[in-house]
Amino acid sequence: MAGRRGPYGKSQVKRELLGRSALRLIQEKGHREVTVAEIAADAGVSEPTVFYHFPSKEGLLIAALQQFDDDHIRPEGGEAGAVADMGPRAQAGVRRTHHARLFAEMAGAATDPEHPANEYFRNRHQRSIRVVSTDIARLQGLGIVPEGVEPAEAARRILAAWSGLQLQWQHGPEFDIRGALEAVVDAVLGLTPERRAALERDFAAGPGSDREAEIT
């Protein structure tokens, strides 16, 4: 019958509910302080129900990271503006202290191919490269990024710098992570002040705009 959810659909809805509850509590108090019992209570389910969907707390933490991505990360198909938006996103990201700490800790552990978060981080990294490289290619078409830049390689370098700067910021002391990342972007993409200004105009025009951000 149309409109009815099968067992898989119901299970997916429940997993998303638990992931959202886990994310909310992690953002409030940090992943090390949150208990499975608290997540169950927040989601309005029993602890056995939580463990049915996520046999370990680690699985819940991965679900929380995935939920954050679903809420905040630019999807494929929405690449326009990904490069210009990096600085502000980096600045906002480190201010979400508890999420940033969870992400950094899990990212380090997930370099082990056997770690349960390995697939999540591998897929996330590959998607990020596709999104950023697609926007770089788009900016080349507008004449903002020089033609000699190789989009995928440039995306890798920029994303690596973002990860490193985020880790440095967490260790302290705090610094202008937005300015630091935008300086890396400008260096990797060969953006002169005029090209950077054109990039900002293109971003301000927003999605769906047919206005070309000419370099003046």
C-alpha cells in the first residue's frame, strides 16, 4: 500500500532519530560525557532499542557525525560557492567545540582500515574533494581561477590545510582560522586581490544567478 513504510524504512527513521539526539547532546556536553541512557531518553526510546540499532556507543557517535553532515554540509549538486564559503565555515566549525573535538578524535582513529568510522571518513573526504574541485572548475570557467590550476589536486591541498589548521586551533592558542585558510586558498588557486574580489562577488550573487563576476 502506498505511503506505508517497510521494516527498513522504519529502522532508518529510528536511526536518524537516535543520531539527531546523539548530536544534540554531544553539542551540549561533549561526546565523552554523554551516556547511551541519556540518548535513549532524549529520543524517547529504551536503551535496548538503542543497542538494537547501534550495538556500541561508537556507532552512535558516527551517526551523530553523519547527522551533522546531513544538516550542514554542502551536497553534491550544490557546489557553487564551496570555495568562497570555506573561511566562514572553518571559523564557525571550530566554535562548535564539542563537535570539533569528536570529529578530530574520530578522524585520527579512523585512519585504521578496521575502524568502524573508516568508511564514513573515506567517503566524506572523497565527496569533499569532488565538491570543491567542481567549484574550482566552475570558477575557472568564469575566469576567476587561472586555467593552469588542476582542480582535484588544488582541492586536496586546500582540504588538507583546513584539517591541519583546525587541529592547530584546537590545541591553541586561538588564531584567525578564517584568514589563515583564505590565505591558503588564495595561494593554491593563484588568487590575486582582484581575483579574490571577483570570487566574493560571485558568492554574493548566490545560487541561480546568471551574473558573471568579472575581474576588474
